[in-house]
Amino acid sequence: MVRSELKVQCESALMRSVAGQGNGVYSAQITLVILGLSKAENPG
């Protein structure tokens, strides 16, 4: 559950980044975090 909540927070931050300043590097870092959490939740 903690991972899911963290993923939601990351996605929200990603949306704010895109909608606000549109910082590509920051957005990419958050995307990698989300993908990492997804892999952690669903190994293999």
C-alpha cells in the first residue's frame, strides 16, 4: 500500500511538472521512479 501511495504522489508531481514548468529532466526522473515502483510491485 505504501508503494501505491508513493506512486500516486510521484504521478501527481509529474503532472504538476508537465503542467507547470515542463522540466523534461525532472519529469524523466519521476517517470523512472514510477517505472521502478511498478517493477517492484510486479517482479518479472
